[in-house]
Amino acid sequence: MALRISFDQALDIWRGAALDAVRSGRPDLTMRQMAVVLTVYLEPPPHTVRGLAAALNIAKPAVVRALDRLEELDFVRRREDPEDKRNVLIERTVKGSVYLRETGDLIAAAALGAKR
């Protein structure tokens, strides 16, 4: 079953979720940071900087900057790849999982409250 919403409804849901997130005092993420963390959590691992850059079609330095912020917030963790010491693997954290679960709840609540 496909969900069909209008352009205005989609923006109203996004606005509602954004307002609730801002009011809650949750950490603000840029769109790029959110895209990176969602990719890490929704796509199967392993994740590398190179893989994330390719998946998101952005430069590796931009991924590194996003990961720096996400790691500061403890939403992801970087560790050395035991099979190839030149690679760094990006891993999920419990705190990141909680943040995204709460984000999903905010979006769902905004969708229920959106103008129909």
C-alpha cells in the first residue's frame, strides 16, 4: 500500500517534525549529517568513508566533516577495519539509535497532526 500525500502535506509534516525537534532541544544536524547518519543506520554495514561518499554522491572530505560531528554527538563510532588497516569502518551506537527512533517518532506525530 503506497502512501500518497501532496506536496503541501509533505512540507507540513517536515515543518512539524522540525519545529518539534527544535523545541525539544535535540541536537541540530545539517541535511548532510542527517543523510550520513540515516545511511549508516538504514543501509546494511559495513560502512566506510569511501562507500558513504559514493552512496551519497558527495566528496569524501564532506563525509569526514559530517562524521566528525556525528562522532562528537556519539551517534556513530569509527574503528579500524581489522581486515584492512587502511580502512576505517563507521559503526552505529546506542545513542544514535535512540536519536533516530525519536526522530522517527517526531515525524510520525507530525504526519498524524498534518493538515489533510
